[in-house]
Amino acid sequence: MRTRDRCLFTLHIAAVLIFSAYSLDICVTDNSGVRCGDGNHVRLTRIQGNEVGHVQKIDTNDTLGSVTLTTLNTKPLVIEAESFLSPEECDYFVQMAKDEGLKESETVLNQPENQRFVLRDHDGNKKLSVREMRHTIQGSFDVFLEDEDILKLYKETGWDKNGDELITNDELKSFTPMMLQAEIQKIVKANPEKHSRMSKQVWLYPDRSKDKVFAEVQKRVAKVVGLPLELIKLSDFQVVSYGIKGHYNAHWDSARVEPKVPCCTRERTKQCRICRYMTILFYLNDVEEGGETAFPVANNSTLDYQTMMEKDLVDLYRKCEESPLKVSPAKGKAVIWYNHFVDDANGWLGPLDEFTFHGGCPVKNGVKWIANFWVKTTDHKIKDLKKMQKFYKASTEKQPKMSKEEL
């Protein structure tokens, strides 16, 4: 075979392989009914917020009848839906969580062990001020101490040998990150509100549930946000309870798209990234005082994590009132935002919207119950479509459910 013919043959085979990889027979159920195609007909959608104060009504074709959406903000896009859940549905999910059993909430540090302890020497003078030590502890251990805590720590350990409230390189040699972590754990045990997150939670899984109330809410979510029901079933549903002082300092619900780093799954929780296209947060009760959802960098002209840390914008336990956007809890209300933009080319997971940086303000009186409904996708559209297709077939042909490893 001549060289030219071999090249043409190779190109032909490559084209066939590419076509085969993307020629899927995908059926999904959305607001247009059942639609089938090669996968290109399935694209992530966003509710059109238009402008602050814009109101739109969505018919839900269920017992609730309709949901009214109000645009609260456009950078990031945050939409409020009063009475998304009925009072009975709210009570039902709270009781379901109690029956399942709630556990203390945790935060996951996905950095490798050798990258977790990073000195925050902001001015580069090779000395850690009290403020810089606070930020070092915050970034390395997810604990938010105050200046008084640091000075008390120095006094009890003797690490600040000359008492000048600065830790030099020589003084750093007198203790290790493990020793520092042990001292911090003592502080957090006595003062749990110092941790970035203070709450209890339980996971509920739409794909495993046969509960009729849960199924009704899934269909309503799909209807309101305009996404396929099969994608909604791939979601995670987390119920969280906050007592007095309960809070969650500012964070992102998802991570930047990094193709070389796999998305986390229910089985893989380390050395991975969180992949959640959007968040629907439900308030399951009325809170006596506090407990707002705050967006501390909403409408900023620029965004820099180093600046956020230096200004203590992350610490919503102490700085909640300074947030430019706060949403007050009310039973049945939903707050909706998109953690990612949509990729123009393939209509799937695009860049992270870093202005969705948010958290839960401390509860001052009473108790707060919420549910997080996270719509999960990855940046591998074909893999996601194949998972969605299994749900579609299962609903029409009673196919076996997917294994945990596939989710």
C-alpha cells in the first residue's frame, strides 16, 4: 500500500472511531417529553435570570401547581423560589434525616499530605505575625482562630521564645505541623465553633430511593431548572442540621475543571475534585435568628483568594454581616445558583463561577434545617450521558440499577 493510501486509510479509521465514540442512542426525559438522539441534543441549561428583581412563574404539573422564581443577584446568578417545597415535604425530609441518623459534618482537604501545611508569610519577611499564623492554620487545618487564641497558644507552648509575637525560622524548628495540629485539636474540642463547619448531616440518594415524596420533588426540580430527570437522579441530596452557633464558613460547592484530576464519587473521596454543576438549597424550617446564606464576594469587580483570606471574608462565623448578599431562611424556600458556566462547544460542564463563594451564617437562636440538592456532572459528557441512559432504560425496561462504583 502506497504511503498516501496508508495515510488516507488511517484517517478513515480515526474518523470511524471518533464517530463511534460519539454516536450514542441517548434518550432523556425533560420539559419537552422524551427526546432521543446522538447526545448532541442534550445540553446543560441555565435559568434566565435577566436582571435583579425579575420574576417568572414555572408550572410544575404536580400537587404544588407552580413555583415563582425571583432573581436576587446576577454576579453570581442567584435565584430565590419561595414555597418550592410544601410544609409537609419539609417536615417529611427532616423526619427522614432523623430516621436515617445524622453525623457530625466534616470538611475534606483534598491536597496531598505534603502540601497541606503551607506557611502564609504574606509580606515575605520570613517571620510569621499573629495574623499570618492564623491564616497558616486556616489554610492548613480548616480552623479559624482569633488573635487571642494564637497568643494563648504561644504562651502555653513556649514556641514564641522571645515573646515578640513573631515566629521566626529558628522558632519554627521547635515544633512540627503534627505538634501544631495536636494543639489546634485541643482548642477545637473545647470550642467547636472555631472549625470552619459546625453542623450534623445525612446523605440521601435519589438513584437508590423508591420514596414517592422524594420522587415528586425530583420531578419538580427537573421541571423548574429545565434539566433531564435522568440527570437529576444522578444528584446527591444532603440534609443538614445547625444548632446554636452552627455555621459553614465560605467555600465553593464545586472545583475548577482540571481534566487530569478525576471527579470525586461516593467511593472516591480523596485525590479528586468535587464536580457539581448547580446547587439547589432548600430551607426546611423557619429559623428564629441567624442562619442566612451569604455570598461574601458577590458583585466584586475582581476575585483573589489571597485577598479574601487577608480580609477574613472566608470567616462567616465572625464576618457574616459584611457580606454584600445574604438570603434569609424561610420554610419551603429554595435558593438556586450555578457553580459552573456551560461550555459553549459541547454544552456541558464549563469553567467554575468563582463568585459563587458562599457559606452559612451562624444560627443565633433556634435550629436550622436545610437540604442541599447538588446536580452533578463531570467534564466527560459522554460518560455522564451513558449513566443517564441507564436510568432511562431502568425506568422503561426495569433494568438493574447501577453499581456504586459507576456513580
